[in-house]
Amino acid sequence: MKDKEAFVKRADAHIFLANDQMSEEVSPGEVSSSFMYGLTRFNAWIAARSFETKEDMIEGKEEAIEYFLKEYKQMLEQHLDEHIEKFDFNS
């Protein structure tokens, strides 16, 4: 990662948008589902751009899926661990 500060700033911008979308009518779960749907569409597009042909994409599909699953799992574990360390039911 070239610039961690810029990385975190971009991530925070997405989180701020998600927070702004929550309301009495729109639950955190609904926003999360939309966020995840958008992320998967974007990641599929990123993966698709890395292939030269449809056949290459078919061949590399499972590898791309495994990459994104591994990265997501690592990040989710890290953030859940941070919440566990700072757990406060009222926050």
C-alpha cells in the first residue's frame, strides 16, 4: 500500500456515506446489504478488467473469488477483534 492515510480516508468516505443512508426507514442491515452489493459489483468489474479474454476470465474466476474472500475475511477478523477489545454494549 503506497499511502495508508489516503487508503483509510477513502474507506472512511464510504463509511460516512453508509452512515448517512441509515434512518428510521432504512436499517443498518439494509445499508450493509446495499454496501456489500455495490462492493461486489465493483470488485467483479476490477477482476474482469484484469483478464484479456472471456476464456481467461472463466479460467481465473475461482482464483479471483478466493482472493476477495481471503482479503474480506482478514479485514473482517481484524475489525471484529478491535470491537471485541473495546466492547461496550452501549456504543
